[in-house]
Amino acid sequence: MTTYTFTLDSLSADHLRGGFFVGWPNPPSPETHLRLLQGSSHVVLAWDDGQVVGFITAISDGVLSAYIPLLEVLPAYQGRGIGGELVRRMLDQLKDFYIVDVVCDPDMQPFYARHGLRPYSAMILRNFARQSGHSTGA
Ligand SMILES: CC(C)(COP(=O)(O)OP(=O)(O)OC[C@H]1O[C@@H](n2cnc3c(N)ncnc32)[C@H](O)[C@@H]1OP(=O)(O)O)[C@@H](O)C(=O)NCCC(=O)NCCS
């Protein structure tokens, strides 16, 4: 049974070894994954059998705005509603912010539209030399 948590209590890198960041040539390690979860203002984790099988993060200024940079469900767990539930629970945490933004591929827009988001345009920068994470975390 899938359960959901909002805190990182007793979470370790060993809970994150299921194979996240599918398709990333230079993915963050489970230890770096733990660090980015700890650095996020909001997280929701999906658990099954003692392992994290899905996660979503948000980064916020605590006043007006929040940004959702990462959402992923392990391939073996996709198509069961876990991704949608992570989004639903995250948006509930962010319901008092004026701005809540996600950048996504066009084919993902219907998925987010089901949760009330609408298409817009974005500008992005990707530093592929740092795809595995900032060296110091500063
Ligand atoms: C997107 C993702 C989190 C969805 O997780 P999930 O647990 O399968 O989601 P749900 O079961 O709640 O919903 C499945 C729906 O996701 C949508 N979806 C998933 N991947 C999609 C894609 N690449 N393109 C378009 N829609 C997609 C579909 O609408 C699907 O609906 P269907 O079941 O009717 O086909 C998961 O596919 C994933 O981890 N993908 C890789 C990482 C990623 O793309 N993250 C989003 C970054 S913006």
C-alpha cells in the first residue's frame, strides 16, 4: 500500500536507491537526492514497502510564490495515480501562495491541467555540467 509523508524524519539515502532520475545522463546520487529534499521548502514522499517510490518538491519564498522543480514516480509504480496524488498533496500545502509555477513539456500540460494549472510560457537555463548537483550545496 502506498503511503505519503510530508517530512523527512528518519529518511536516509538508502530509502532513495530505487532508481530515480530516469533518463538523466548524469543523475544526482541518492545522497545528493537526500540533500535536495532537505533543501526544499516543501516535499511529499510516496512510500511502498519501506522505500520511496515517488517524490515531489517545492521551493518557496514563504510569502507569495512557490516553484515545483521535481516530480517523479519510479517506472514500476507509474500509472497508478501516485503522481497525481503527489501533485494534489503538494498543491494543498501551497494553497495559500499567490504564485505556484511548474515548468513542463507540452505533453505533460493535460496532467497538470487536471489539478487546475494552466499553460503559460517560461524561460529556462540548464547547466548540464552540474546535472548531478551543486558541489557544495551552498
Ligand atoms: C509524470 C509522472 C510523475 C506521473 O506519475 P504517475 O504515478 O504515473 O501519475 P498518475 O498515475 O497519477 O497519472 C498518470 C498520468 O500521467 C500522465 N503522464 C505521465 N507521463 C506522461 C508523459 N510523458 N506525457 C504525457 N502525459 C504523461 C498521463 O496523463 C497519465 O494518464 P493515463 O494514466 O490516463 O495515461 C511519471 O510519469 C514520471 O515520473 N515521469 C518521469 C518524470 C517526469 O516526467 N516528471 C514530470 C516533470 S514536469
